[in-house]
Amino acid sequence: MNVSGQKMILENLDLDLSYTIEEFELINKQLKTSSIEIKGQPIDLFELNENGKLIPMPQVTVEFEAVVGEIARQLGNWNVWNRQDGIITTSQGGYDFNVGGQRKIDAPDVAFLSREVYDSLTKQQRRTFQGPPFSPIFAVKVADISKQSDFERLDFKIKNDYFAMESSVRLAWLIDPVNKKLHLYRRGMRRYPWGWRDIGGDDVLPGFTLEVWMIDEVIKKELESGSSGSSEGQGLSEMQELPERSEPSEMEESPEMSEPSEMEESSEGSEVSEESSESNLDCPKCDEIFNNYYDFMKHVESEHIRRRRRV
Ligand SMILES: [Zn+2]
């Protein structure tokens, strides 16, 4: 396909037409550098249904993507600390769920794939949507499901697509962080309304627990709906705090920050200084001493859990 042909495809999209997998890949690739609007909604990603029809994925709001990030972070900690060595994808990681033998491409907001499966994939499978289909063993959808029709659409998608007979998904969660709802799906079982409490990964993600209070921390404040008058104070108090953190004097010190002698200076931040236990963190596995949790955790992760390869 020549360049002008490529341009044509994005300009003349027709959602009633069927597209080939090559065209689908090209369209999503082009959407990485340009965007289109459909019915007033900015679109930067399509999914593909079993009839080759493009399903526009509206851009997700910051609030929901922040929750996606938090879930991926918790799962990522488990993945590394528990030495799972698996693969985690987020909202643009499209899988072919192969529903009834038909290609059906969908990106769960968070998904987990075992290392064995990932390593067994061909280059074609990793880099294109061609080749034999594969799917994750765990999938999460994050959405506002307060509207019954939205809930039913996602509930159907999870049951029909994620748990299609040909798919590998064994565990799925539908999470609504704003309305504090979590639905649990397991292969061969009915959907279970879990409520808003911590949930474990069972034998699919052994030892993993999603802590919902950390998701609450991400969302935190209840936003006042539509009250522009009272919004004045809302962001202001936070904005006033900002300049303190980025004072130029601190920036100049930063290149030498890793020296232990500057321990007291670097714990200048409000929370750090209160927590005296954070200074002198002795690694229980070696002789190294740290003065903040971040450096300590990074050390434990790279030296004792993952064992960084030295060149
Ligand atoms: Zn150590």
C-alpha cells in the first residue's frame, strides 16, 4: 500500500465496513500520530470485532487511567517481588480473543501473561495481530458501571470475549473505582459481586492481593459535580504547595545526593523528617545502608530479588 493509500484509510473510515487485519493494524498505527473524532469523541484506538468491524475506543479520562496505573503497579510489585517474571499490559495491549474461531481484538485495561506463554510467542505474534491467537490468563476492565447499559455491555464483553472457549483467561475483574464496585469472574463460575474490599488472585495469581484502599487513595476527593462556584479553592491549596518541592537550591544538590553524608539534608521533606525510622535502613541481606525507602526498595529489588545482570 502506498503512502496516499495509507492516508486514505484514516480519512475515509467507515464503521459499517469490514476491515482486514492488516488494515486494522495500519489504522491503529496511524492513530498513534494523529487522532480522529467520531460523534464528537476523540478516538485514538480501535478494537476489531468478529465481523472485522472497527469498534472505536473513546479516550479514557485521567481518573480511570490513574486507577489502571495503580492496579498495574500493585500487580507489577507482586510480579517482581514474588518472582513471577510474567508480563503485564495496560489499556492499549490488544489481544486476539478468538471468539468462536473469529478474530476479536480487545485491550483489557490490565492483563497478565505468564513468562512461558510470552516467550513462546513468535515475532509475528508479538508485533502484529497476525499469527495464531493468544490471550492473557488474567484481565481487568476499569469503568464507570453505574449505568445499567454500560454494565451489561462490559459484563457481556467479559463473559463472551474474555472467557471465550478459545481464550486463556481464567480470572477477570470488572472494577468501578468511583462507585466502589468490583465484580469477580472465574472460568466455569457465575459472576460474583465482590463488593469493595481487597481481593486475592487465587491460583491464577498466587499470593497476589489487590488492596482497594490504595485505589481509593488515587481517587481520594469526591469531586463536586458541576459546582463551578465552589471550585475556586479546590485546586488552589494544592498548587500553592508546589513551588516548595522544586526549589533550584535542591536541584543543584541532586547530583551528589546518593552520598550518605547528606542524609539529613535529603530528608528535608515534611513526611520524611517525621519518620525517623527511615534513616539508616540496614539491608538484612548485605552490608549496605540506606537513608530512604525508595533507594532501599530499589536495592532489594535489583540486587536480591531480580539479581541484576552485571556487564
Ligand atoms: Zn542488600
